[in-house]
Amino acid sequence: MSDVKENPRLLIISPYFVPRKRVGALRSYKFAKFLKKLGWKLDVVFLHANQQKLSKDESDHLSGIGLHSLEVPFDRTTKQSGSDLTKANLQSSTQNKKQKASSLFQGLVDYMERFIPMDTWFPILRYHYSKVEQIILKQKPHAVWVTADPWSGLLLASRTAKVFNLPLIVDFRDPFTLCPVRSKRKTKWVQKMEQYWERAIFEQAKAIVFTAKDTLLMYQNHYPVLKDKMVLIHNSYDLDIHTNSTDQNSSEISSVWPIQSSNQTFNLVFLGKFRSSSPIEPVISLFERIRDKHPEVFRDLRLYHIGALSCDVLSRIKTLQLEEYFIPMHAIPYNKVPKMLGDFQALLSILNPNRDMVIPSKFWDYLPAKAPIISIGGNMEMAEILSNTKRGKQFKASELNQLITYVYHLWQEWSGNNKQTDIDEDNRVDVLSIEETVDINDPNHPLYAYSAFSKTQELSSLLLKAIEKHHMDSFSNKT
């Protein structure tokens, strides 16, 4: 164990990794970046991202880390992904023939995946087993850490950890077989197979990490015998990215992200695409009610969002005469997001009630920003974090009156119109000062606990404990 403490070595299996700009890729990238600073010797196995290259910052931070890309014959995920916001189409699907063809192909793939265990990456990862084994033989890691999805990465990590008698630590960013949306799409026999694999991997793992408390509790209830293995390590924001972005030239951002002056309009932003997991309906209802109740606020409101609205939604907001209030925009690289968020007066997060067990990735981008966060959803953990850090407030979709009051008070502060109104006192809510700033580098501030460095420290401690437990278990078995 002395070698582990002095020179800990870890194999990271992260099928999605930078230069991909997906949520999972950025999570494992931040862990790798800060584990290196904590003294870990790292090797990362990932799927090659066609035609994408590391940025200079990424290259600098990953210097000294063994990067092992697995070649792929094709890759849809570098062109189309719900969690990849580096590109966004501002035209509706009827205006873009390529997007229509892509949607038809995606529909075919989605249908086929109903009959495929895990995901379509499994054959490619299975093909590369021998390469991963050679990496382990050469680098001799003390443990294997794997993040999912794609879920087939779990099988690759499970097999290699067994073959080389290494402790396995699994990272679940989303629920797998317990997902109320994903599992229902799979055929019964595929569900049974995935349930078997999930349990087997859970039994093998020395530690199982979840990113949201609700997901953790859901799995602890489902696997009560294994609940002591399960821990919570949230996603996080990166202080380096925040600092570097806020130092960038404003004109560089505005040239790719044209936003109306905050002196003229009260700008809200939803840093995502409206879809089933983040429905637009609560926002439409909010705008309709504000128009009726506070027309002076409605005139100033604008909501920016990533990409085009669907044809049905676009038709609906045209009918409601709301078209000019919903403004689509291109996405920009994630390292420029902190600077861009400074142009908005409120940051919007939306959760489908059926997915309240997860915390949206954009929530962590919002946390270190200046403007208050408006969360529409029922995730109590998000509400607790917002309360502890004083960064905003959460409302259920049914709490529309309270939400309207909150927006009204934010607008009052922005406009300087602080006259008394006849708003129902029962609907009053605490409003953060839009000008309030937080020192995100202060380790004593509640916000710092959600920084990438702080979360990596949690992971490093967990890894060392898992390795120690594995050594003890192996010694007991030999005895």
C-alpha cells in the first residue's frame, strides 16, 4: 500500500472524453485534470473523436497523462448529441433537409437499439479489449474507474478489472436500468439482460458513484444489500474555466453570441435545447401569465435558448404572439460560457417531472455566475443547493404565481422600478440582488464545495479507500 500512497496509478475508462464536448466527457476530463494535480499517475481510454482536436488548455492540463484513443469506423455522436452544445441549428427541421434525413436515420437507430443490450458501442469496445489489456500490463494501475454512459463501457471495465484483479469503481451519471424513460424503450429480454449485468457489476465494484442524491437513494432502495458501496459525488464547475473565460475580450464573445443590450431588455437564458427532458410548456405559461398580470414586465422580457424550436412549438408560440420573445442562438465552446452568462439577468433551468432524479449539467455552469438561477422542477437537492449557496430559487411547475412574483421582483431591481405593488404577500419570495457577487475562490464559501477541485478531492479519497479495501479483501481470500 505504500506504493499506492506515494505514487497512485489509475486507469480511467471514459468512452466519451475531450475533445468531445459532452457532459460525460467534461466530467471525466475535470477529474483527470485535478487528479493529476493531486499526484495521480493516469491513463485514459476513450473513443476517438473524428475531426476533433484538443484545445491548447486541454492539451496543457492533460500533459503527462497517457491518452489512449480507440479507433471507431463511424461516429454519430460527434455530429449529433443532445448533450453536445458546441453546435446548434437555428432553423426548424422543415427548413433543413439534412436535419430531416438525420432525424429519420436517428429514428431508425433508436428503434434498433430497443433490441440491443447496453448500446451500439459494445461491438467496438469489445474489439478493443486486447488493447486495453496491453495498457494495463504496461502501466500497472492500482484501480479501474469507469464512467457511463455509454453503458457498454461498464462491461469493458468489468472484464479488465476481473482479469487483472483490480478494484473497480463505477461512475453513474444517470440511472441505467432504473431510468423511467430509457428502460421502457427496451424489449423485455433486453431489460432482463441489462438488469443482470448491472447487478453483477454492482456486486463486483468496490464503490459506486452517483451524481444526484435522488438517483443514489433510488438505487440504494433497489439494491439494499449493496447500499454501503454507493456514494454521492456531484458534477461541478471548473474554477480555471470560469477565471479564464471572464478574462476574455467581450467583443470576442458578442461576435458569436449577439445578445440585445441588457439595458434595453430583461434577458433570461436557458443554456440548452427544449426537449422532453426540459419542456418548454412551463415557460410559455409563465410568459402568458406575465403578459396578463404585468404587461410592463412582459414588454422587456426576452428568453434566449440553444438551437431552433420544433415546428409544433414554433407554430404554437406564433399563435400566442410570443415569437419575438423566444430567441434561438448558436452555442459557443464551453470554456466561453462563463463570460457569456454575464450578459443575462436570470439563468433558467428546467426539469421534466419524470426526470427529477437528475441534476441538469447546465445547473453547474450557472452556479459560479453572477445572475440568479431560476429552477423550474421538483429536485429537492437542487433547491437545497440554491438555498445554501444563495444562488437562486426553485419552483415547481404548479407554483406559477410564486414564480411570476420572483421574476417581477428581479425585473424591478433591474429596471429600478421599486414602487410598491398590490402583489399578494403570500406569494412574496426572497429575491437575490442581481449585482451580488460571490468569491468563488473562497474555500470557506458554500459554493466552493461544488468546484471541480473539491469534488476531485472527494473522488481521490474514495479511490484510495477502494484500493485499500480491495487489498484487504484479496488478502482475506488468500488466507
